Amino acid sequence: MDENLAQIPGRIRELREILEISVMDMAADIGVPYETYSKYESGEQDIPISALYKIAGRLGTDTTVLLTGEDPRMDHASVCRRGKGVKIERYPGYEFSSLAYNFKGRVLEPLLVFLDPSKAPAPPVSHSGQEFNYVLEGCVKVTVGSREYALSEGDSIYFDARLPHSQHAAGGHAQFITIIQE
């Protein structure tokens, strides 16, 4: 497991305790059951991106602080070199890397996503805002609400992220860029 990923629950717990927010209040504030939130902080359950944003907002910090332990530094432009994105989340079959983690006050979250076809697709998720996916490699089946879209290299989709949605590799592995605005 990536060392930064393993440290995220501890960073969250430490900030929550400094701010004197109870686990019960934190769970209620971000809209998840107490048991689920407790598993986030203990590291027993992976923290979805949407929950990470809510946690950072409630703690009054940037998601980069939770991910890396450091404040984002760039306010004009932020370059992310190949392979240097910060890993965020570990849904089965998904590998995410944040591509703009070092930009202060960002309102979009661009992520590089690798889909492993040998893993079962993750269940649909929904969150506030909008989402854009652009396929770099392979074929991605994107489900939005009750509709399924087959996307190939160079195809893209933009959708209302409040609708339940999921992506999975169709055939071999697939890689795409997703940009999330919450």
C-alpha cells in the first residue's frame, strides 16, 4: 500500500481531534453512518473521493493536506509529471492519481484512472457536481443512471454526477482522465 494512502486516516483523525469534532458529529456532517465513518478513520474502509472532499471541507482544509500531509503550493499553475500524481482511492479495479494536487483552491479534480478488467466493477456512486471522462486507452463502459455508453480511445462523456454512475473496462485494461467538479 502506498505510504501516503496509509496515512490519510491518521491525518483526518488528528485534524478532527484538534478541531474537537466528535466522530458522531463528523459522520453526520458528511452524511455517512457512524460505523462507516469510524471505518474510514481506522483505515478499515477506503474513503471515496466524494467523502474525502466533504471531510476536507468540514475540517476547513484542502484535500491535498489529507492526501499528502502538505499544503498545496501553486496558485498560478501546477505541473504534474508522468507517473507523479498522488494516489487517492482504492476502489477494487480502479487506480486513481490526482493530477492537480499541488494547486491551491482548485475547483476541479483531474484524475488519471486505470481500470483493471480482472477486478469486478465497483458499485455505482453519485456525488454533487459534474464529471467529465476522456478515454486515453482501451474501451470504457460508462453507466450513468440507467444508460450505458461504450467509449473508445479519444471518446469522452460529460454528465451530471448526482446520477449514479460507474466505469469499467470492456475487454482489456483501460485508462482515462476524469475531471470532477463538486
